[in-house]
Amino acid sequence: MLVKNKLSKEQKITVLGSWLGWSLDGYDLVLMLFVISSVNQLFFPTRDPTLSLLATFATYTVALIMRPLGGALFGSLGDRHGRKNAMMVTVTGISAITFLTGLLPTWNSIGIIAPILLILLRFAQGLFAGGEWASGASITMETTPKSMRGLISGFLQSGYTLGFLLASIVFQIVSHAYTGESFVDVGWRLMFYTAIGPGLLSLLIRFKMSESDVWLEKKRLHKIEKNPLLRVLTEKENRRTLFLALIIMTGLMYSYYTSIGFMPTFLEKYVGLDRQDVASIMIGATISSFIGTVFTGAISQFIGRMKTLTIFGLATLILAVPTVIGIYQSNSTMEKMFFTGVLVFVASTAFGPMPAFLSERFPTEVRNTASGFTYNGGLIIGSWSPLIAIHFLSNVHQEFITYAFAANIIIGSFIICIGSRVNSETRHINLE
């Protein structure tokens, strides 16, 4: 199957199927980020715009904090019945719920039922999305040659950024076609309808995927774990591994969602840009993030997963304040795009080695469950970073806004640096 560190056709299909599924997840979450500032009054109408924005972000956060449960639930399905089977379920769920979000009635139509339906959909989305990463990462890393694991890890993780990029482009097109109140009435709904296309494409490719040989061998030897989550939580070594890896994931999630994740809201609400300028800047930022994620994954194969995290964590600590000041004070859209791109490159791309790292940290029998729970477990704290950012920015004087925003990013980077020092290096580990 493997010749001179090249992927076979079967391996390429596996990588592509996992990558597109992770792209769909990113697409859904980022669509929500783009429309939050425009539609918050549709579901949470209040006289206080900050309170309405907080309520809508809290709904967004519901999807994120449900992901650990989804990682455990569908991760267990993948460990017991195969990674491919779990992936078929999760990608169907993600695309269907994204589409249904565009059909939601608003407060003016059905009152308090509207935000309840929104919360329920985000709740379900979090479950499906939590399982998506776990199965995709496990099957891809188990299929990829050891010498290419870092590069493919970064490429796989970049799928989320591809979703962000596609969402940015769709947002720019729709916001241009539907301006002002027409975006609030119709435009945002069209954005969610578009998820059906990527969902169907991902599903078709997954029908052609092969199950992981590593998992199939465990099945042949009757070594399938009946209760993988219980084993992860009861075995001392697995618990320790999970806890230490959670430190890294908490820092990564916090840094990501308070930098590129909160950036559209920061640019529109606090810098004062219009929707089209925000979309243009975010397209540039997501291209930077895409390149950076592949880069961090690739270099981790040479200098190590933990050293890569340390370098990017330290770079963010150094560059957070000057880049945020540049975003806030620069006069042209191109200057703002440059500073945003630099910040995003250092603050949001250290995820590149994580599919490889987490797959290398756990045995095959529990890999899907443990890596999915750990990866998404970082959201338990990390997903609150946009809400914390809103609190910071809403309670400081105008001249301190940049420092408050940068400080929130620095919190995540500091946690990353700690996590990279207490975890062991894994790039030489064989998956079996």
C-alpha cells in the first residue's frame, strides 16, 4: 500500500473523507459566529444589546460544551463498531442540523419557543460534531504512514479552517446580495441552507472509505473494548494521560475561540467595520490559519509535537498586544488584514499536531473514545473565551479595549505553554 512515503489511493480517500467532514464542522460553527451579531435580536430580543449578544454567544457555546459528551458517545461507537460507521452517522447529523438552523422561526413568530429550539439544535450539533473529530482523526492516523503522520495531521486539522474559509466566502457573497435588514430577514438563513452540499459530498466519499486495518486487526483478535470510556476513566495511566492532554486542549481551544473565533464580532462591534470588510479580513485570516495549521503539523514531525506547541505559544505571548493594537488602530482594510493574519497564524494554528499527538497517546482499543473526549474536553473551559472577551471589552474604557482583548488571547497561550511542558513527546510512537 505504501511506496516511498506516498499515500495509496485508499489512504487518500480516507484522508479526504475525514478532512471534508471536519471542514463541514468548521463551516457550521463559523456560520454561527458570522451571523451572531446580526441575528441575536431575532432570538433574544432585549433593550440591552450587550445582554442580547451574550445570550446568543451562550447558545453558541452550548454546542461547544456538549462536544466532550459527543466525543465520548460516538468515540465509543467508533471503538466498538468501527471508525467508518461512526463517521457516517456524525457527518449526516452535522449537515442536517445546520440546514435545519436556517428554518428556525424567530421570537416574533413563536416567542420563547424560538430560542429554545435554537438551543436544542445547538445541543444536538455539539454531540454530532464532538464525535466527528474523534473518528476522523483516529482512522486517518491509523491509516497514515508514521513518517507522514505530522504532515497529514496538520492537513486533517486544516479542514476546520477550510470550513472557516468557505463560510467567510459565503458570508461575503450573501452579505453583498442581502444588505441591511434583508440580511436579517433572509440572508442568514441562506447561509445555513448551503451546508447540505458539503454534507452530501462528505457522505458519498465516506461510502468509499476502508475501515482502519489497525482496528480490524483488534476485531480479528477479539480485542474490541466493550466499554472504552469506562476503561479510560478507571485505569490510572489513561486518566493521567487524559488529564495532562486536557491542559493542552484547554489552552488551544481558549486561544482559538478568543482569537479567530471571536474576531468577526470584535471587528464589527468594537472596531466598527461593516460586514463586507469583516468578511474580506476573515478570508485573509483563514488563509493564514490554513497555512499555519498544515505548517505546525508538518514541523512537529521533525522538531516534535511539544516543541512546536511551545514555540507557537511563546510567539502568541509576544505578539498578541502589538497585533491587536495594529488591528484596532490601523487605517486601511489591508493593514487590518495583515495584523489579523499575523495574530491568527500564531494564536490559532498550533492545533496542527493534535490529531497525531492524541492518537499516539492512547491505545487502539480506546483511541477513538479517549482522543475524542480529550480533544473536545478542552472546550469545557476554552469555549467560554468569547463570553469572557465580551465581559472584558464591555467593562473597560475605550483606550483599554485592545489590551483587554489581547489579555484574553494571552490566557490561552499561557496554558498551552504549560501543557507542552508537562506532556511527553509522542512522534516516535507506533500505532498498533
